[in-house]
Amino acid sequence: YGTIFTWNAANSGDGDDIYNHLGSPGNITIHNTCPSPYSSITPFQGYALDTCGKIEGPVHSFYCQVCPTGFNGTVPDCFADACQASSNPADLGLDGNYYCINGGDIGGTSGSCTCTNCD
């Protein structure tokens, strides 16, 4: 589910990305779905995989992208959430949590939080 394979290497003809020994009793299944809690997201299809042995499913990498914390929607259409007041001085507003050193009203959206009417 949602896996990318990079920089793999195997013996010539053995499938650089996925190798299922020809004598193995089982199959390797590649899923083109995202796992829970992201099952509603359609995965992006990546590169074709170099495989060897019994492989079921589409022979490509798939990856599941979600909007970062503080944003909603689905990739590539993420939109920033409204900023929320935080009591943690380390919250700089990148994820929508913002600390006003002198109190006040929080405004803006994730990544662009503001503090007005400070005490």
C-alpha cells in the first residue's frame, strides 16, 4: 500500500525492486489503494517496478499523499486552516497553532498566523 522503491539493486534478472523466489509457495500482491485512515485518497502511480517471480496486481509503485497538518482538502488542492491560539511558546503557526507572547487575538491561516490586539 502506497510504497515507493528507490535505489534497489539485485543480481541481473532478479528484479531490482521486488524479488519473490521462484520456488516460493506464496504470491506478492501489490495494492493500488491507500491504507486506513487514508483509504478515501486515490494513490498516485509512480514508476514501473522491476520484479522477479510471482507478483499480483499492478507492477508500479504507488504513494498516498495527504495534506500536511494545519491544512485540509486533498493533494494537490490543500487549503490552510484558520489559526488557533496555543499556550506553547514553540508554536510558530506553521501548522495553524500560534502562540502570542503578549496574548491577543489570533488571526490568519496556517503558515501565516497573526496576533493583534495584544495585551
